[in-house]
Amino acid sequence: MRRRFALSLALRAALVSLLGLTVAAPASALQDPAIQVHLADGTSLLLLSWTFSYEYQSWRSGEAPSLGTTARRDAKELWTGKRAIPLGSKALELQYVDRMREVDGQAAKVPIAHGFVLVSGDGKRNSLKAEPPHQDLLAPEAGGRVVQARAMDLRGQTIGGTQREFCLLSYSSLVECPAAADQRVVRIKLQQ
């Protein structure tokens, strides 16, 4: 019963946004608005209960990285370097460059995310480097340990209740994001 109720609220929110109607949204939707995710293949989907998920590895100074642990830190902000940038009413676009990679045993050009563009409502564009998040954001409690960012993912739930995860950006050669167009995010926009 509870799942059916949650699903009906999600479907109502989707219909409202499609039809452009104004209906009071549930309190949880106001606190955690959905995002519209546009993929490279031209499709898009609405994600509820979304978060950016930053994967990192940490190990003690003087030890081999292979002895370290891998963890994640979730946030609603875009982390680049020491900055935590809220999306607010801005759209986030991912910038890609083609790099040579081995795909199925053959060399091929593969699109790799290398930066971001924040686009305001009036169309003003602000480019940002895709710098690995600083240790103070990833693991502020890891004093005396080496912390290395590995990847940035987008996680959320579709209006149908399916959990989805997209690898947005790799900070390490140990992680490769899928290059397939139906898995490659090109734009994220907060629904308000």
C-alpha cells in the first residue's frame, strides 16, 4: 500500500509537469525536487531522490594504495576542487572530448567527460574544470590518510520506482565511465 501511494504521487508529479498544471506538491518534493536527466541518445528521464555520489579511496600515509578502502560521499552540490556549488535554478551540462581507448580489443575514439558548464536561466554559461573534489569535501575525518577521488556518479529513482545510476566522470584510470549514448549524461536540470 505504501509503495502504491508513493508511486501515485510520483506519477501525479510527472503528469503535472507534462501538462503544465499547478497542483500543490508533497512536502518531500518541495524539499528534494526532481531533476531532468538528458542522455546523449536524445532521451531524458526524471529522477527523484537524486544525489551526486563521489567515490574515493583512502589509505594510510606510507602504505600502498592497494591496502586502502573505497567509500562514497553523497551530496546535492557539484564538487570541483575545494568548491561545493549548488545547482539552484541552473542547468548542468557535461563537456566531452574524444580520446583513444581500447574497446573490444580495438582502438576507438571514446567520449570522455572533462568539464562542466553551468547554464543560468538567462542563458549565461559558466565553464568549470572537472577537478577532483578536495579531501575536505570527500573525507574531512580522514586526517593523516591519503584520499584520492575515483569517480562522480548520479544516483536516483525514476517515477516508476527503478533505481538508476549514471557514471558522470572518472578522476582515476581505475574507473571508466560507459561511453554508450544511452548511458552518457549530457545535461541535468533541477525541476522547480
